Amino acid sequence: MSSPRGLYLLDTNIISDLMRDPQGAAAQQSMALNRIDSQIRFVTSVVVDCELRYGLARKPQARLQAAYDRTMQTLTVLPLDIEVAQTYAEMRHAMTSKGWGLDANDTLIAAQALTLGATLVSADMAFGRVPGLQVENWLEGKERQQTI
């Protein structure tokens, strides 16, 4: 399934997989989608970038920094805007009124994907509870690995 605008927002665990294994499952899926439609865009959220940079600050290693630099130069990092803020408020209210929730960062990431009409690519199953959010797991069947 592809997003209506051909836009895929990559979550932290997907980018971490791209960093660890540039020929792995996530990379194979993105290449396959590009073969189908060269207009497909892969982006990420500034929130995801914050999580990745935090991981790099926790484990300052040249190898990880090089993998981050290599991977991030292929993606556009999108800022949050006022439309995302409105989606966040409405989505969080709808979810908490049903007793559901995500952590703050995941709520922002989901709100940004919804606002953009993007497919969120994540191995985090919790995103599946977000009403209206298209989610794909490019690591399905692969043993879940920790992010950096």
C-alpha cells in the first residue's frame, strides 16, 4: 500500500535499521518502491531527528555518526508546524478519551504523518491504534532491534 501523495515518513527504528544495514530490509523496501514510482518521497520528522541525535550523544562513536550522516543526507527532515499542532491536539484527545495513548514523541510523529497524508513507516505496533494513520512495517518478520 502506498501513501496518497507518495510520501513516506520514516520513524526512528526504520532509520536506525538503514544506518545499521544499508542493504537491509528497510533499504530493500525503499528501493523497491522507488522502482515502482520514482516520484515517491522519503522524509522524516524533526522529532525523529531529535531521537537519533540523542542516541548519538549517548553513544558518541565515529561509526555511528558516519552512518547517521550517510543516511540522513538521503532524507528531508520536516519541521513541525501549526497544522501539526492542531492535528496533535485532536488526535491526542480522541485517543486519551478511549484510554489509548502514545508517548509524547510518538504522538507528534503520528500527528505529523496524519497532517501530511503520509504513510508512517515504523516497526512500533502502537501506531496501529491511531485512527486514520496509514502505517507500514518494513521490518516485519525481522527480529526487533534496539535503536542507536
